[in-house]
Amino acid sequence: MEKIITFEDFTKVDLRIGTIITVNDFPNAHRPAYQLTIDFGDLGVKKTSAQITTLYQKDDLINRQIVAVVNFPKKQIANFMSECLVVGAVKADDVLLLHPETKVKNGMQVS
């Protein structure tokens, strides 16, 4: 088990549902990755990169809802500014995206 945190620590992480609206290759990334544009409803549209190229094709990601952390500071990745962090389960070097079972409103909070 990782380091124990308090419930108050957990409440600081803003997890939201968003829908992927564009997917582009990210040739400047250190490891193979996509650049994603994600619609978070009232929170707006945010961009991120994700190392998910081995399990997901670009066309399979369009209109897919995902879970992401939206309150991290922006982070420069190569020549790209990441504005959120997509959440997934890590299996070896592959990332399996977490997502709601049914379609929900973009921006819905995960708790």
C-alpha cells in the first residue's frame, strides 16, 4: 500500500468526467502518446497528453467519456501544455482508461 492520506487530502483532488473531442499523435513525446482535447462541460475544454497508444486507436477515443484530475497546475510536456491528468489503471506499461458505465453530464464530479 502507498502512503496513507486523510479524507481531507482526497477531497483536494478534483476528479471530473469529460468527453474526448479530439485526438492527435504526439511525435515530440518521450514515449508514444496522444494529445487529447477533453470537454468538461461548464469547466470548459482542457488538453492533455496520455501514453495510451498501445491499447487505444485514435478513432476509438473520440466521444469516449473518461475520468480526469482537473485541478493540477499546467505542466509542460515537450512542446505541449497539459491542463489535466487522465486517470487509468496501470497494467505493466499499459494504461486502461477509467470511465463511467453509462453516459453522464460532462463536468460531473467523481467522489
